[in-house]
Amino acid sequence: MKPRTVVSMEQALSLTYATLRFVHLGWRVIRVEATAEGGNKHPGDPNRYIGSQVADEDRRSYYIAPNVGKEAISLNLKTNEGQEALQRIIRELDADVFCCNTVPVRYQQLGIDYDTLKAVKPDLIWAAISAMGPEYPNVPGYDPVIQAMVGYMDVTGFADGPPTLAGVPLVDLKAGDEVYANVLMALLERAESGQGRRIDVSMLQAAASWLITLLPLVDMKCGPEEITRWGNAHRKFIPTNVYPTKDGFIYLALGSNVQWTRLTALEKFASLSHNGRRDTAEVRYQEREDIYRELGAITAQYDRDELEPDLAAAKIPQAAIQTIDQVRAMEAISSKVTRTTLPDGQSIGMQPMAVDIETPTMEYGFSPRHGEHTDAVLQEVGYSADDCARLREQGVIN
């Protein structure tokens, strides 16, 4: 696929993650952020100012990774001149895609609604992320709030403990992946029809689509114990769980009677079988608490390195509970991390691409400062240096 141009009024994580995936494809991504108004010392994307200071004040740690390889401009879209500039950028750069992730009630207010921009470029693909879709225009979308709303927190954690937030922003990343996938689909459709398309991604709906093992149970009249928190255990596959070792923890995943038989055939674990009485899933489910306790007592006697050869020979899926530092050190990850370079010349390893692509670019330009490319982009679409100075004086750009 040839490189495309994406203009994205983006902030936070969900949409910046989506457009980062476009960067990985070699596409041009131009971030559009709000200008500083009323003495605001922290203009634009709030994530610029979150985390450790990595470079400038507006390029802190939480902002860096999702925004490498992008350009950044600032426009005051509350002004007619700002909206005209955005339209000119879309038209003159022949932008393929426009994205945004503000609340839907602001689409028309800022001149970024689909109908307005479609009039500028009829084959434009327009994609938006919001909390619950355009039917709920005033609802703000924040990953932890949606995790609570969609039931993720109710089914995460231990049964006798509080609802628990996931350790990574699952909803943000899911919504970003939906923009990525649906934009690619829309490009394929446009190649056949010549028509653009509107894409609305509801964070709530996207997250609910992942409840495939839970929502259907409501109408199946399943018991509440099947739709509640189970800690680190699997609701169905016993004894899948986390177990202690002398040097940490190990996760064992057993999804069949065959795997259970192979586990209990090992000398270390033979006592779990109770002479074959637990060889069925039904019995293991009934006696799960005893099995968890007995199995944990066995693994606690050994270092993980003492358990791994036997488990591997028996083809039992297992893994140590690793820290993020340990994940980074894995050859399967460290060999594929993408990189950027700080202004001081320090090379920074980031996360890998989701999927390997042919001839990938592994090094990306450092994340842009607020409004870093405003003048360059405006001049590219026909504004003069004097025009930029006038717009800056009028507060249309910074």
C-alpha cells in the first residue's frame, strides 16, 4: 500500500496509538492540537505533561512513545481562520484520513464534523473515537472509566477483593486498533467505490466486543460464579493459575484432560491425581480450591528452573511472572523494539510493532514539540511567512 497522509486532531492515548500504527506503515501523520489560550502554560495534548521529563517540558515520558515519527501543528479551531487553515491542509495535501478523539458535541463547533470536511474532500475517510459513540455526544472517554462501565473491573481481581483496573489501558488500545483496522478497510472500499467513509468508534462498544466469554452467559442463565472475579485462575480450566516457587512465581495453563494427565504423570505432581479421580474437568472444578492449595505447596519447594524442564517435557504451557525489565531483555522482544533518539543524542528503545512488516523502519524521529511544524505545514499549503506571522498575532496559531 502506498504511503498515505493522515491529519489527526488527537490527544491522550487511544487515537495517538492508532496513528502510530500508521506511522509504522510509512504514512505521514500530522497532529493537530489546540493553541495556548488565556495564559495556559500547558497547551495541546495533556499527555505532553505527564510523567518524567524526558526532553522539554512538553515532552514527558507518557507522551513520547505514541507520538514518534509525527509532525505537530497548533490551530485555534474556535476561529474561522483556524478552521479554514485545517480545510486548506486537508485539501492541498490531499489528505486521505482525518481523525479526532474529542467529545462528539464539539465536532460541529470546531468545524471538524464529517459533513464539513467531506465537502472539502469528498473521498475523505473520517474516523473518530468517543466514549459511547455520537449518540452520546457529551460523554467523555477515559480508559479507566470505560473499564469500570463495561464490567472489566468487576471481573478482574480476587473474589474477596475490590474490583481491579487492568495493568495496561486495554480500552484505549482496543479503540485505537479499531480505528487502524477500519481505516484500512475504508481505503480498500474507496479503491473500489471512489467514496470516502465515516467511522465512529465507541470505546464502550469496542470494549464490550471483547466480552465474548461473559456477555453470552447472561442469557444462558449461567450461575453468578461464572461471571465474577476469579483472581489469577481461569473460570473453566482447572488448575490454570499462578503458583509460588522458591524464587518467584510461575503461571501454569492447563486447558484439557490430556494436559492434566501429563502433569500428574510427572513424579513431582503425581499426588495431585488421587489415583485418577481428578482426571475429569468436572471433578477438578468441584475440588479446585484443594487442587490450587496442593499444587502451590508442590511448586513452592522448587526454583522455577527446577520445574521448567519437567513441565516443558510434559508440554505444559507455563511461564515465569516477569517484570517489565525482564520482558525488555527477552531476545524475542529486544530484537524487535522500535527506537527513537532524544535531542541529547541518547537512543531510546520502545515497544515492538504489533506485527512484522516487510522492510520496516525501526528508527523514528523524536516526538514533536507543541506546534513544532505549524509554520512549515502552513507554508507547504500556500501560506506565506507573513501570513503565519499574522495568524500568530491573531491567536490562530502559536
